[in-house]
Amino acid sequence: MSYEGSSGVVNGRQNGRPTLEQVAARAGVGRGTVSRVINGSPRVSEQTRTAVARAVAELGYVPNQAARALAGSRTDAIALVIPEAEARLFAEPYFLDLIRGVSAELADADKQLLLTLVRSEQERQRFEQYLAAQRVDGVLLASVHGDDPLPDRIRELGLPVVMNGRRSEAEPVPYVDSDNIGAGRAAVAHLVGGGRSRIATVTGPLDMYVARARLGGYRAGLAEAGHAPDEALVSTGDFTEEGGRRAMRLLLDRRPDLDAVFVASDVMAAGARGVLREAGRRVPEDVALVGVDDSAVARLMDPPLTSVRQPIEEMGRTMARMLIREIQGMPEGGGSGGGGEVSEEPRRHVLPTELIVRESC
Amino acid sequence: MSYEGSSGVVNGRQNGRPTLEQVAARAGVGRGTVSRVINGSPRVSEQTRTAVARAVAELGYVPNQAARALAGSRTDAIALVIPEAEARLFAEPYFLDLIRGVSAELADADKQLLLTLVRSEQERQRFEQYLAAQRVDGVLLASVHGDDPLPDRIRELGLPVVMNGRRSEAEPVPYVDSDNIGAGRAAVAHLVGGGRSRIATVTGPLDMYVARARLGGYRAGLAEAGHAPDEALVSTGDFTEEGGRRAMRLLLDRRPDLDAVFVASDVMAAGARGVLREAGRRVPEDVALVGVDDSAVARLMDPPLTSVRQPIEEMGRTMARMLIREIQGMPEGGGSGGGGEVSEEPRRHVLPTELIVRESC
DNA sequence: TACAGGAATGGGAGCGCTCCCACACTAGTT
DNA sequence: AACTAGTGTGGGAGCGCTCCCATTCCTGTA
């Protein structure tokens, strides 16, 4: 008897799902009151609340999202934007972990996740259209490049944004990043501690802040250990395996006597490891290796790769949390005529990284 | 002049974005006409169409999605559901590839992707609420278990569904699957062709159809080669690396003379490979190995693993295409009082797999 | 010349909510 | 007794679309 679950076929309505109005009728109250109960307003007597709750349960009522969005101008959805090019580049589990964190946090807040893979300039523009269509309350951006205008465009539209990573040292848009400088520093410290003295590095593309930061950490680590900087020990990769190979070959050419390499990603480290093997260098006996990401790649390498772990899922959670707070703190979009400036102090979070020691050094 | 892009601040409106009504006023036509132009109705004169198009461009008009959904009862969004537990289990790039395919196809059709990671029974129920709130026009389900009631529940709600994989041989719900039987068969044929005669297999959990199918393919392959079946050569894993290790140990205990193993996933193959090394067996000299997934794991193993590749991204595309067609073919949700039965012939697609030969056999 | 039939168009009537104003009704104040 | 100041509550007025029924203006036909 009316306990058939929420199949929606329970009630005798001939078409579609029950509406607020019908719940109100059944509970013997007005629409406004039901709305208040649904939205948890305190301005309802306990008795009424109970009656409405029963009517809701009996009818299997679920508020229509479109109507809510139209009347209330909030969608309870947020967009996560991932540039397609990056999705291939990065260690593969990265984005899945990020999504996992974001998703978990959003689920707790009862918000929906709209995932957008952007694979071309055209799609980027289409995405801006979506935003303008007021489909989401805010935007999460993953792996933004140094010259990406999207973050600023979104703010112009009056939408809250939080980025994963930053475009530069002085990033004006709120972001969550991992401590990439600390990553480089920890890697070098570990290598120095293992008795290595000619420590090279393979960097990412230097137009990305993350690459510069890891390089900066490497240099800081060397300085702290009292080693002199040596540009011949620095080689630029592009976060791909092949890029890692090329960079490693260059390093061996320039400094055949190197005894350790800090590689700015596991995938590049896999490439570097291949080159070392081909050159007859043993890992870790001749050359020690440290990567970044602590991905499956690292665990499966031979020997298993020491790597700096980033708290990816935690970054996702933090981003979502920041965005939700920002949305709540900004009741009506700031897109009115004039500035559209969101003048709050931009927030930033830098989460710690962790060195996972394995046999490669 | 009015070419400031779509910043929306161009026009003199004091708040929010332009509406249909305003476009109509500017173009000197009625609301209905603008709506017709926006939606590409043929019942508009060329002249009027042009005038409206200009007004739209000048005002930077973008239709409000919520209003559309409310009035037209279609959301232009679809949900992709991924069980969280699976997301960890499977070779990691799997879901990212799937998402990539789905996303690409949806972008072409101008639809939004709502990603839902389901990590508990509670969240599964919450997801059903979302569906009832009419947030999406259809649902894509990834890696459904044999006893999962969700597909049927969704159909009861009158929503189109397409699954990735199937729950059983006789799956009533439309699905896209890869040819797992063919995968097992191809692997065995390759091993036989390489002169192996005592070919074992490590399977997935046998309550999953995908595991049974790969096992079936293995058996078919043996039969075709004229080999007698031998249950001592079959060991059950669970798609994890540790499960692969356990299954491999069992096999070595039972049949120390085996000379090849078809492992139903790369991740399990990595585990098996470790056990073989510990047992002093060389790959491929003593034991040949074939995996499934062709993931990064396979490329990075030592030696690189021969593996059966699934067209994951293509599966994603196909799923999305099927769902879109189903949505279009079903103008109004079938959720009226009575049956709610969607009596169309369920469609199914089985995409071919491909053996990628590397040094492990 | 009168009139049917179609093409193009305008605009009313919702869709199902939220917002908010107005109206009871209750107590507490002068 | 006449007031104020709350509480609950009902319901009108939209939100910005789509749907669809007129209405107008052509044409072509009897």
C-alpha cells in the first residue's frame, strides 16, 4: 500500500510525475508551505512539516530541477573542464583521481558534476555558450596553460571558478595546487642523502608553471645541499615518454658522468629509464631515478620507481569545496552592467607532496 | 561596435542576459518566430531568419537552458554512471577512454555529459532521485554487474539506457560490448601458433559476464586447436594485481609444466608476471603471457606484454550514438500510468578486439 | 468574383517552481 | 481596549522558454 518505492506509478496521475501543487493539495496546505518544507525553511510548524513530509513520501514527489533552476536561478550543477590534450599527456590516472575527489565532494553537497572535455578551440567556444546558458553555478578548471584566457572569461560571465594548478606565480584566480617546489626539493634531498652528487633533471615544458615549479624545487634542493648549479644538467622534456627519452639522451651526451636524475613525471621517467638501459647504465647502481606522480607506471617499472606523490583526489575535493563556498558566498551573479569584478580576496591552496621511496635510488 | 564578443555586457540591459522576448523586439518579430529560428524550423522566411539571426548576434543571445527544459521537457543532457568500485579495479585508462568517446559524440550532438560516480548503495538511490527530477534525457551505464537492478529501474522510469558490457548472455537492455570471446580465442590461437601446448588461463570473477566470455573464448580457442580442455589449467582471479598473483601461484602448483597463460586483464598479468619471476620462470622463454586491455601497464611491463586491445573510445562513441538515437525515437517519456514498457527491439553492438603482439610470447 | 488551402507569423497559455507580499492569528504591550 | 510585533501560512506574480491555436496574407481554383 503506497509503499511501492519511488516508481512513480503509485499515484493515479495519468501522466508525468507529481508536482508541488499536488503535494500541497494532498497535505491540505498551500504551495508556499510545501516549498518551505522541501527547502528546509524554519518558518514552518512541526505539525505541518510532518503532514507535508508524508504527502511527499506517499506521492513519491521529487522536485523538478528545470523549474527550480528557472525560478530560483541556480542549477545545483557545476562544470569540470579538462583540456583533451592534457588528458592524454598526464599520467593517466591523474584525471580519474581528480574526478573522483570532485565527485565525492559534490555528492556530499548534493550537486551535479558536468564533465567537459575540451578538444579544440571551437569546443572551447561552445563551452562558453553553455556557461552563458546558465547551466551551471560554477566552474572547475583542470590543468590550465599559462596563456589560457578561459579563467578570466568565466569570471567575466560572473561565474565562480577554481582551477587545479596555476598559470603563473601570481595567479589571480582561486586555485588548488600541489607543492611542486617541495616535490623537487624533496627528490633532490633524497638523492643527495643517498650519496649522489651529479644530479640532473628532466623538466616539463617550461611554459607551464608546474614545470617551472618542479625545476625551481630541484635548484633549491641543490642549493640547500651546497651544490653549485650546472645548466648542463638541466634538460627540457614535454611530459611524454618520447620527450623523456630525448631529454635523457641529451643529458647523457652532455654529462656522461651524471649519477642521478630527477624526472618531472613518471611517464618521462619511463622513457629516461629506457635510454639508460640502452646506454648500459644500471638503475639504481649507476644512475638513481626519481619521478613525479606516483602513478601505476612508477610501481610497475623495473626497478620500481621512487616518485613524488601528489594528493590528487584531495586536490579535487578541495577544489569542489572552495567552489561551493564561493557559490554560496555570491548569491546573485555579479554580471550586472558595470565591472563584473569579483573583488574578494582570491583563495589559494597548496597541498603537500610526499616522496614514495622505491628501488630506483 | 557590438563586436565585443559574447561578454553579454554589450547591450544596455541592467541585469542578466537577454531573453527571447528582447531578441524578438529587436528583430521586430514575435516570440514564436524567434523560437522557430533558434530551433531551426523550416516555417520561417529567409528574410525573417536573417533579421532574427542578426538580433541574436547583436545581443549575444543564448537560450536559457532551464526555461527550455521546463517548457519543452528535454534537458539535452545525459548521465554516465560509473560504479566507483569498478573505477579502481579496471585498468585505469579504461574509464577515461570511455569518457573520451562518450564526450566526443555528445559534443557533436550538442548534449551535456553528467558524470556520476556511484560509490555506495545510498548514492545509487540518490542517483535514482536525480533521474526522477528529470535532469537528463537518458543514461549510459558502465561496467554493470550481473545482479545490478539499476538498468531495469531506469527503464521503469521511462528513460532510455545503454550499457557498456552486459550482465548476461541474454541481456534485454541495449548495450555495447567488445568481443570478449574473440579476445580469448585470438590470444589462444596466437599462443598455439607460437608452439605452446599447455596453455593456462587466469580469469576474472565469474559472476561477471566479461570474465565468463573471455574464459569461453579461451576454451573455444583450445577446442579449435584440437587441445583437450583441462580444468587444472583454469584459475579464477578478480581483476586485481594481487588476485593475479594468487591465481598464478595456484596454476604453478597444479601444473608446473604449463608453458603459456592467457590472463584476462593486464593488471592481473602484471601480478602473474611477478610470480613467474619469483618462481624462476622466464617470460617468454619458459612461459608465454597474453593479457587483455592493452593498457599502459602492458607497454611498460618487462618484457612488454602481448595484449588484446579493446576499442574503448569507440565503445563510448557507439554508446552515446545509440542513446541519442533512442532518445530521439521516443518523443515523450513512456512513464504513463500503465506498463512503461519500452517494447522496441533492444539493440546491441559487439565491437571487435585486436591482438597487439609484443615480446611476452 | 468568391473562396479554399497553405505559408508565415503573433502571442496566449502553460511548464513547475521560488519569491515575496498580504493576511490571518496569537501574544505581549501601553 | 487599542495597539504592536511576531509566527505561520496562502497564493499571485513571475522565471524564459515551447507549444499550438489563431490570424493574416498570399496564392491558386471553381
